[in-house]
Amino acid sequence: MKIVVVGHGMVGHKFLEALAETGLPDLDVTVLCEEPRPAYDRVHLSEFFSGKSAQDLSLVEDGFFERTGFKLRLGVRAVSVERRENTLVTSEGDVLAYDKLVLATGSNPFVPGVPGRDRAHCHVYRTIEDLEAMQASGAKSRSGVVVGGGLLGLECAKALRDMGLETHVVEFSPRLMAVQVDEGGGRVLRSKIEDLGVHVHTGRNTVEITDGAGARHRMVYADGTYLETDMIVFSAGIRPRDELARQSLLAVGPRGGVAIDSHCLTSDRNVYAIGECASWNEQAFGLVAPGYDMARVAARHIAGQHDAAFTGADMSTKLKLMGVDVASIGDAMGKTPGCRNYQYVDERKQVYKKIVVSEDGKQLLGAVLVGDAAEYGSLLQMA
């Protein structure tokens, strides 16, 4: 069986590991990776700035490709797919035939359409090459701004701080981590982040980036105020990379992403899509855990295990951002009709806990925590 995998990120490599575990005989697997290095851990990219090397972040076990016989082609991407012929064309002009095609193309960073966004020393935060460019800018800068106050934005802020820059976070929403954390949790999170020396600017809509007077750039806001900085990193969300699907007329989701069923099959029975490029039940997932689940399902389905199914994602979040523990579980915002909230705030210790329960109080619907790791257990006890 000829299998071509387009993309060798975290999810693409998890698929290869899962495929190897199926024990399928006579596999001819080719992997196209547009980056110059094999899969690495994007979740912990900020550790690159605190001393970890690209090799330290690698996810590929020594000898993996030699042991499996899978072929990895670095610096090569797919430019078009001809589904009627079961072939694709690479950026080097090769035509590859496949029995099964797996799209694991991931996502692109979203860069707001702000005039001046393409100035020198303006970056995105996605690949190791991006980090190397940020390092080069950081060596010539005193200050840096991250545009975006979500999960990746705060990780990126840590990277700028680790470079010794005066660090700012500019967020359009009225609070940090607006998707995961409610207003009360957002206040505590902001306070803890600011205590770490990061300047937080929420409710800010940047309309233009021009020359600064005291720094390299001036970010002008819609209300006429501005912030000056030497470098800017955009970390304001992601967009699924579904251009191959669109080129080959595969179905896509209403908000982008390659439409898949519970087996991770696209509208073509020989083509799968997994990870951030996929749209399941009109949802695209920006977390790695759902992508790993998709990777395992696709590998098992190719191996004939047709009961393998992707049934959705646990979108709960429990992580440490810049040393601050944050947890968000279920209906953390309390949107369920008739739900009730229990909240606990300790402003001195900077701890916030909330649970959301059903109207009769018998069912836990969601929870939020901002505080110390030790408080996570007490949150669950409280629930």
C-alpha cells in the first residue's frame, strides 16, 4: 500500500508512529515536510529561548525512519493533488502516486490586516526559523510586543522576556485568554502576569504600524493612542491550511479546514485529514491532543480497524503559563441555561476558583482556576 503523508509536524509524526504500531505489512510510506528538519515540539517552543536546541525539541526517536522504512523528504511540499489519478505533484516537480493520502498540513498564524504588518522586525511565532528570526531581532532591540493574549501569545511573551526585552502583550479582547478564562479569572491572570514584569494592554485595536520616535515601530490604536516598540510578534490565532483541499475540490468546513467524518476521511474515500487542518462536525481544533486522537484513528482505519472513530475533543485546558497555573474545564463561561456558579477569590494570594453546576446543583458543568498548582486539587474537591 502506497501512503503519502503531507506534513511532518507533531500530528503528522504521531500518525506515523500509530501506523507503525498497526503492524501493516508491505507499506510504502512517503512523508513530505516543507521545513528543513523533522517534527519537533511546537507546544514548548518558548524553551528554545531558555537554552533548548532544535534537536532537544525533536519528536523523532533515533532510528525511527531506518527502522520503519518510511521515507522522509525534507524541504519538500505538495503543490497540487489530482484525485482522479490518485497522484500529487511536489515542489520539486515529482509526481507521487498514492493509495491513501493523509493531509497533516496544520495551520498558518493569523496576521491581522494592519498596514505596516510586513515591516522589518515584525514576526510570527510558529516555526524554529521564526524563532531564529526573532532572536536576531531581539539582539537589536530593547522592547518587544506580542499581538495576541491567548495561549500562544502568553507563551510568546515568555520568549521575549527570556530574551531580556521589555515585554508588552496587546490583546483586542477585554481580557487575556478570553476563550478559556472568564472575567474574574482574567483579572487575576492579568495581575499575576503583570507581576512578572509584562505590560498588558487589553481592549486595544491596532489600526496602523508606522515609524516610531523613540523605538523602531509605533503601533497606533483605533482611539488614537499608541505604543512604541522595537519588535512585534503576531500570535493572534491560527487558520487551517486547507489550500490543497480547495485546489483539489475536497469539501471544506464553513470556517475553513478540510471536512472529515468520524474516521478522519474527507469527501474522497482515499484521502484523510488530521490535526489543525481538519474540520470535524464544523469544528477545527487548535490543540494538539485532538490532533493526536485523529492521527491514531486514521492509522487504525487504514489498517482495517473500521470501528476506530474520532468522537470529539476534550477542550479543557490545564497548563502553566509563565509560571502561572491556569485550568479551564467544560462550560467555564457558564453559558448553560439555568446554571449556577460558585466562586472563590483570594486577591492577596491571587487565586481564583469557579465551578459551574446545573440548576439543581447535581451536575458539574465547568470550572476555572487561576492560581497555584496545589489549588487544582482543591478545585476538584470543591466541585
